[in-house]
Amino acid sequence: MTNHAQDISGPFNAEQFSRMWSGRVDALERHLSVNTWVLGAVTVVLVAYPIARVVIPAVLHGIVPDVVRSVLNLM
């Protein structure tokens, strides 16, 4: 029986999943070059920055009531 067959058979086991995931992440960390990690980090930043610039102000605008905004504008 292969590892994959063991992973998908039977009920969900969080401990088994954790060990499997940890092993795969460790293997990934060992085999990726520094350039690949840098490329991934730059990609994450390039995607996250515009989302944060749009989403965070929209959420704050929705949460903070108009009364608080008007008081803060007076300060």
C-alpha cells in the first residue's frame, strides 16, 4: 500500500495529516533554491499589497460609524 492510499483511507486523523504535511513542507524547504523562495515572497507581496490597500480601508469604513469619523475629523 502506498503512502497516498494510506492517507485517503479511513476516517480523518489530524495527527496523521499533521505528520504528512510536515514531512512534505520539510521536503519542499530542502529542495527549493533561495531564488525560488525570493520569487515566491516577491509574488506574495505584489499580490497582497494592492489587496491590503483596497480591502483594509473598505472594512474600516464599513465598521467605523459616521459619528466617530466626524469627531476624528474635528480633531
